[in-house]
Amino acid sequence: MYVIRRVYKVKPRAAREAASIVARIGELYHEAGRRSEVTVYFNGTTLPGETDVVYMEWTDDAIRSPYGRGEPSIPEAAELGARLRELTEDSWIEFFEMLTPEKAMELG
């Protein structure tokens, strides 16, 4: 099992708008059966730490592209993606392997 996290560094004061867009994109992929439910979180300017960052995180049993299944594009997601790109200064994706009971080492 994996945790997959998309990170968006957005323009100043655009974090909440970008997070709203990212959340809707996540919903669309979930409704289409291409992704588990997503969690979206962000830091605008009121919390300590790096500001203007949006995170979208979900889990999956495999690392796969939402485009590699021969499925049609989702028009609303494409439109929202264009809006998100206007707000984004940088983005990247991170992958983490979850420690499930089956993967845990016996300590003794």
C-alpha cells in the first residue's frame, strides 16, 4: 500500500483557492474510480511553516497513472487543472510505502 502526495507551491495568497480546486479534482478522480478519497490540506499565511503550499494525499495499492488505463479524460478536471496551473509556481509528487502489518518486521 502506498501514500501518494501531490504538492503545489502556489502564488502568494492563492492557497485556499488552489486547495479548493485540488479538492474538486480529487473528488472527480474518486467519482470516476481512478483514485481513493483524497485529503487536501494547505498553509495560507496564518500558520507557522512554509506558506502558500497545498497538499493532496491519497492511498493506493499500486503506483499508477490516472491516464494509463485507457480511460477517457475528465473534462471538468482538465478545466480545473488549467485554472490550477495559473496559480501554481511549482509542483511535485511524493510516494511513500505504508508499513502494513504484513510488511512489518518482527522485533524481538
